[in-house]
Amino acid sequence: MSVAASVFRCVSLAVAGLVVLAASALAQSDPLPSWNDTAPKKAIVAFVERVTTQNTADFVPESERIAVFDNDGTLWVEQPMYTQLAFALDRVKLMARQHPEWKDQQPFKAALDGDMKALAAAGQKGLAELIMTTHAGMTVEQFQKIVTNWLATARDPRFKRPYTDLVYQPMLELLAYLRANGFKTFIVSGGGVEFLRPWTEQVYGVPPEQVIGSSIKTKFSMRDGVPILLRLPDVNFVDDKAGKPVGINEAIGRRPIAAFGNSDGDLQMLEWTTLGASGPRFGMLVHHTDAEREYAYDRQTEFGRLDQALEIAPDNGWTVVDMKADWKTIFPWE
Amino acid sequence: MSVAASVFRCVSLAVAGLVVLAASALAQSDPLPSWNDTAPKKAIVAFVERVTTQNTADFVPESERIAVFDNDGTLWVEQPMYTQLAFALDRVKLMARQHPEWKDQQPFKAALDGDMKALAAAGQKGLAELIMTTHAGMTVEQFQKIVTNWLATARDPRFKRPYTDLVYQPMLELLAYLRANGFKTFIVSGGGVEFLRPWTEQVYGVPPEQVIGSSIKTKFSMRDGVPILLRLPDVNFVDDKAGKPVGINEAIGRRPIAAFGNSDGDLQMLEWTTLGASGPRFGMLVHHTDAEREYAYDRQTEFGRLDQALEIAPDNGWTVVDMKADWKTIFPWE
């Protein structure tokens, strides 16, 4: 390249750069456009500015900017039932062709009839049986394909959309805002880790290695010279309630400085993140208050029950998001 | 800034850029200076160039460039015994003040006497008892401090240096080279994950969340309003042999494209990484052949036994490093 060409290219780049800068300045002026200008948004922005301002006592190095997010009810819709349960029920229907005995056998009969009352009556044991039957017996790669194929065709009963459309736009902005400020964002879900990993990178920008969840055991073996990991019908780890700090410690090995949840299942994760540790900490609960645009529930619900965590939130300095009041937009497609 | 100033700044930047490029080209001309110009180095560089060259069939996107490294004997010295065992023996000596009964009780007596024969006779059960006694009963944060303090003062018996000095310079260069080419580097160790995490970031540039290892169970609770994770004397996961692919799948959720080990404990990790998967794959074994500068061992050793993996390496296309012939330098301080 001649010097003249080089200079021309430079000037062009400078102009292009100014345009980018201007756009980015505009974007930076409101990194959370779907949030109303209420207390939660202000608290989030203040926290991020606090930990990213160099040469202050509260500055946190990038390697320690770990933020953890619950999934069901925090990043996407968990009503009328956890999406993974909808997946399991659909799997039962599909597998029933090979299991004629299921039409007289609980909890399968309840699953086939869509009888949620009978399903609830089958309790934790019945649910575990459903999960094991529908989630085990194949390789991890086969299961990934099963999940991906199901998500491509399944539709939510109320919004008639793919489940991966039912993610909260304000939370997508929050994930991106934290990452733009040097945070590493993790999902810490009570749901199955292998149910989440096939799609979290595309939908949330969270790669599989930053997804922590419940799991069943797997077993390595060589089959005809090819290595496989077979999914076994045994619980390996339950990443819920007091299991969440355990799962975080196992997978990350350091304490997060920010945690985002929506139910009592996230209580211990918020405690572990925010209490008794040095330096600035941030805890947030999403409170489902908008029956019109999404759902309104807390103490009386089966999925995502929020009771004790809401009770102790003020004492612990946790921010509570009132979805109706604090979120301008709920879904990306609105 | 005026246009003239802008152009001047641009030209300056272009010149500065050229200097940086030249320096980087020089650096790139030998990213692995401690490696002799023999087959392993050529194989590594060819693999990295193959997966990073855009618009080719073998190009691998950055998010899938996962490389896994064993630790003991692959990244640092594992003779005359695993460093974590030296740590456990020192802990026994320290704790013996509170346990006068240990001087007549195996495996503690063997540990106190430094009687490796009696210790070996205590078998896996004895070893597990030693590990549980010395590694459990404190919070995860207390254990981190114990490890950090021990490493600061303990010295290797042969080289009289801190254990964290006994890392292989060629492997440090390899870790950095892979990261410079968009790889995410993970440690996958049979050793305890909490024994590794306090120092891997500083020594290897591998953050705690990219360390996978064996673990004991932990339990979350609130103690006087402060959350703690207590380490329990129960095995949680053994990240060795067929456990390594399981651990990799649990923590990362996708298959690595490159794996580096040195013993039969790494065999299944290398199989899982390199066999029966699409796209370019790389497997490497470090063969300890240099008794003078380090140690020479394979089939007959207690720690880091290399037998079957060495046998099947050629058929599987795995690269075998002959430390004596292929490494110019062994340690960073040489």
C-alpha cells in the first residue's frame, strides 16, 4: 500500500471509528433500554460502575467478576410448568409407542393423559422416574440432538412460540451489559445441565462450560473403537437450594460477586454470593408481578415458589425487580 | 482533533503498528522456544495452523477450541511422589500434635515415619483415610489458605525449590501458544481440584473455573449469619482414567479437540478427545526419558505409570514427547 493510500485508508478508518464511537456512546448512555428508570436499574448500574472504577477500594479485577444467573423464571418463563417438564412429557408420548404398558402405569399414565393432578400426586419419586426414563439410556451426543430437535418444533401453550423465544429481554441486556464490563456470566440452574447446554450459547451468549445444573451420572466406554458417554438413570447432582453454592464451588471455585434469581431455590446462592464476604456484592430477585404480559405468582405457586427469599431480601440488601413496574419490555419479540 | 492532527496520529499509529507487527512476527517465528525442532513441535504447530486457518474444511471456531491438560507429570513434576501426597504427609505431621494416638496407628504411623513401604501397604483405603483426615473438616476458604501457605514454604526434596517452580517450561509455552491462538485451556487432573485452584491461575494462566479435578463433598450452611461451605470426609468424584471424560463432560459440556497427558490415567481422556469425532484432533503424551535433568520412568513406576497408553499411541496417531530429545529446557529457572 502506498503512503497516500495508507493515509486515505487511515482517514476512512478514523471516520468509521467516529461513527462506531458515537453509536457506542449512545448505546452506553443506556445499556439497559428495556428497563424502566426505577430503583433496580439504578442499583445495577451503580454496582457495575463501582466494581469497574479503577484505583478505588471497591474495584474488582476482571478475573473475579463472576456473575451467576438462575434460569427458570429468571432468564426465561417457567409457567405453566418448567420447560424441561414439558420436554419430558412430550418424550413420554413419543416413547409410549414402545411402552404399551404405560397407559395403565403411573406416573406415565398421568403424563400421557396430561393429568397434572395425578402427576403431582406421584410426587418427587414419580417425577424422578419420568426424568430418568426420558433423559437416560442414550449417549450425551444423542441427548443433545433430542433436545435441539424438540426445541425446534415445540411451542409454548400460551404464547404459541418456541420456548427459546420466551426469554426476558431485560435479562438479555443485563447479561450483555455485565459481559461488556468484564464479567464472566454463568447459569446456575436447578434444571438439567445437558438440557440447557445445547442452546444457551446461541440464546444467552453463555457457552456450555459456563452452565451449571443438575445432572445424572454418565459412564465412559469404548464401543466398536469409538468412545461414548452413556447417560445412566442415576442422579449425580441436584443443583437447587443448598446445592447451588456447592455446584458453584465445584464448577467455578470462587465466590461470585453478583447473583440473580427468582425463587427460594436461589436463596442459598444469593446468600453465598452476598453475605459475609469482603468487597461489593450484588443480589437480585425477579418478582413475577405481571399477569397480563407474563405471569403473577410468588408464595402459592408450584414452579418457582418465592417466599422466604422475598421475606429476607430487604435485610440482606437484595434488589427486588417488580416485573410490571420495572420492565418496559418483557420479551425480545414484543 | 483537527483533520491534520488526526492524519498525523493515524500515520504514527500505522508506524507503531508496523513495529508491533514485526515484533509479533519475530515472536511468532518461534512460539515454542524451549522445544527442539523435532517431530512433536512440528506436529503441534501444524495442528494449530490447521484449525485456525479460516475458510478451510479444518477450521475450528474459537468457541470450540478446547484443550485439556493433565497436571501431575504433564505440567509439573510428579516424582518422587505426587505433590499433593507430600502435602498430605506434611499435614499429618502438623496435625499429629493433636493426635498422639497416630504414632501407633496406620496409615498415620507410616506417614509420620516417612515409611513409604508401609504407606503403600496401607493401599487405596489407607491413602483415602490420609486424604480425608488432612483435606476435610474445614471450610473451602480455610483449605485454600492452608494450601497457599504450604506451597509458600514447602520445598521439593531433589531440586530444593518450591513445588510451583517445578513446572515444565515447554508446557508453559504450549499453554500460552494455544491461548494466543484462541484456545481455552483446561486442567483435568486426578489430583484434588481444591488443591490446584489456589495457584493455577498464577502459575499456568488457567483460572479456577477451568480446573477440573477429583473432589470431596461439601455442605452449605449458615453459621452465625455467615454462609460457609464445609469440606466433608466423603469422596465426591474421582477424576482419573474413565472418570476424566466424565469430568470433562460435566464441567465443559463439549468435547475437547486437543488433549495432553503423560500416563495411563490420561488414556480415556485422549480417546474421548481424539477418536470417533469429526474434525482435526490432537493427542499428546509426555514420556519421561531424562533421568539427568528430571526423571526417567514409564511402566514400572508408582506415580504416573505409562504403559497401555504408550502402547496404543501410534495406532491412534498420538504424538509422544521424548523429554530428553524434544525439550531444550525443562524448567523455567534453568
